Amino acid sequence: MCGRFTLKTPAGRLAEAFGGASANYPEARYNLAPNQAVATVRAGPGGSTREAVMARWGLIPSWAKDPAIGNRMINARAESLADRSSFRAAFRRRRCLVPADGFYEWQKRNGAKQPFCIARVDGAPFAFAGLWERWGGADGGAGTAPTVESCTIVTTEANERVAPIHGRMPVILDPADYSLWLDPKVVDRPILETLLRPCPADDFTAWPVSTHVNFPARDDPDCVAPQA
């Protein structure tokens, strides 16, 4: 799964790597958590450009009666995207990139959980495969609820680097596949599913960090500091 991640890379570099206006990317974040606003990149109007949009992490299906359902939708398993009603429509038409430069997984060890930070060896930013939705709410007697744009991160089986820590990991897309993943005209399931594979293990490194990161309110460099 993916329950926390980092995005410390300067906005200008993110715009160069993924597209969209640099002003639409957040300042450095060391501990992004579910239900928070995270940066997403999706196809712009007409599909020829890209736009960066902040979205709530935890996908709310358009048909949901209660936005709280998003609390359980932070991740979407690659193996069942086309079959689950929560993700099927977004998988066909509303795919996005979720920029990151690190993510956390917790390893079960002696009855406790040791957090690890996982990032590219070269420190470069990368993109999770994501889905997004727009929820308009329902009339509960006091008017229609505000529109909420939300997202989820697609996960797959872990590669050799992550497997000793956790059995699953986010799908990290090859930059050469960004345009294909974002293209709303591409709806062929077999083509899209070929992108949802573990990334090369040798491109990534992992190191133990302190349980400081366990608390979402802590969003500072200590979250990624190697633990002695």
C-alpha cells in the first residue's frame, strides 16, 4: 500500500518534469497523509496539455452519498481497477499522475513497525499512477454540498527493493508512459494494465527512519532523517 509520501522538490522542477503551472504545486512536504490535499497532474482541456491540480487524497466516487467513503479509498489495487465500481469509471477516463520524491512503508519487526523511506537513488521526483474523481455531493436538506476533487494512488506487488519491507508498493510510472496514462482517449484495458507493474528495483533505495513520521502533524525534515 501507500499511506504516506514526500514531495520536497521545488515547484519549478516539478512543473518541468510533469507539466502544469509551478504555482499549482505545494511547498516542500515531508509527510503527506490521507485526507490531505496533494498535487495531481492530469490532461488539460482537449487532452493536449497538462494541468496541476490539488486534490484530496482518498477518492470519493461520483455516486457516493457520503464523502467519508474516501477515507477507505486512498489506494486502488492495480489488479482490480477495471472491476471495482469505485474505480472503474476513473480508470477509463480520469487517470492522473501523483508527483512524489519519496514514500514510506512500515516493516513488521519484533512486534513493532519500523518505518522506512523509499526514494530514487538519484533523488529525482517520480510519479505514482493515480485516479481522480469529482464529487458534487447530495442534497441533504441544506443545499448541495461543495464540489470535491479527490484522488487515489494505484498499488501493485512490491519489487525486490520494497518486498523485504512490505508486500505492496505504489505503481511508479516510467516517464515515457506519462502521456499514455493521462490520455483520456485511451480506454483499452490491456494497454493500460501493461503500465501497472513494479518499477525497477535498482533505481530505488530504502533506509530506516524514526517513528517521528508516524504522526501526520509532523511534517519536517526529521521525517526522512536516517535512523542510526
